[in-house]
Amino acid sequence: MTQKQLVLYAHGSRDPRWKQPFEKMLASLQESVGATKVSLAYMEMATPTLTDVARQAAAEGVTELTVLPIFWSAGAHVSQDIPRIADSVHQEFPNLTMTVLPPAGEHPKIVDALMQIAADTVT
């Protein structure tokens, strides 16, 4: 049986305040879809890492990780670094299928929300 898990993948920061919105998002998603169906990882300067999440997921019998980069656009991190990291994690955990989605900031719903916020400030 396939067990899937979504990984919210944020950049990371040494400042713990920076993590708060992502942790709130995680808690809300876990409450609505189930704690085992979504996790949070950071690319750098914070933990857990994608490797940490994959290790735990593999131990829990997860077979598919879908990585959602919580980034605005497909710059070097999204187009080069994240696929390289995901490939490295897959090499370490070959029983985990890894899928990397486009960055969240390019999703039409995010773009629409930002347009509405911007329009609200000028009307």
C-alpha cells in the first residue's frame, strides 16, 4: 500500500521568528488532513532538513514524498538546489518516491490572492 506525505519545504533562517508562519501552516494542515500526511522541512539554516523528514517518513512506512517548495518563484534554489537535494535524499532512501512540485508562489491561487491584497490597498 502506498503511503503519501506532503513536505512543505521552506528556505530556512537562523531567526526562530522566521519559522513561525510555516509552523502555523503545518499545524493547520495537520489538523485538517492528518498529522501523518504533511510535514515541514527547511533547505538550510534550520531543522528539520529534507533528509530528517525522509528518514522519519521511511521509518513510518511512507513510500511517496511530494515536496512543495514554499518559495515565490523558480530561481536557482527551486530549479537547481531543491532537485539536487531531493535526488540526494532519494539516493539515501531509494524506497521513497520523491516528487518536487513547482514553487507555491507561482500557483495561480497565490498570484490571485496577492493581486487581491494589492488591489485592496489602493481602493
